[in-house]
Amino acid sequence: MKEYTFAALLAVVLVVTAELLWFRTGVFRRASYWVAMAIVFAFQILVDGWLTKRSAPIVIYGRHEFLGVRFPFSIPIEDFAYGFALVTLAIVLWEHAGRIGADG
């Protein structure tokens, strides 16, 4: 498997597994989480689309490291997996820390 693809998928699996089995904050059941993710992805499309545009890319991906599927514009789909994992982990940790603070 391609290295970037594998790492992106692994990040998603680890974060989702950590939420469902360990943290159990319930973020996946909240509409506010999904609205936040939609906002994140909207801005990610703007910024990532600019960074990876084919006419003058700032970030260049090795063709042998990812699937080569780009959507929309020229954004590698793996970037969305990383974005999902990173933002979800931040939200889950924030929620978890809030519970610890409320209990302490």
C-alpha cells in the first residue's frame, strides 16, 4: 500500500477506535460535531486546493506515495482523512479533558 494512503487510513482507524473504545465522548452522535467537520472541510478545500493546485503547487506529493486520486481541484483524498483524524482527535481530547476537569 502507498505510504501516505496507509498513514492517513491508519490515523482515521486509530482515532475512531480510541473514541469508540476508550474516550467515549459521544462526539459522533452530535450534530454540532458534523457541522464543525463540514466547516473544517470547506476551509480545507480552499486552503488545500490552493496549496496543491496543479498550475503552481506549493506542496508536491510523490506519485508513488499516494493513490493519485485528487478531488476536488487537485487535493489528494488522503488529505481529507488526515484532516478528519486530526480535527476529530482534537475535539475528542478537548471533550475528554472537560470531563476530567468537571469530575475533579
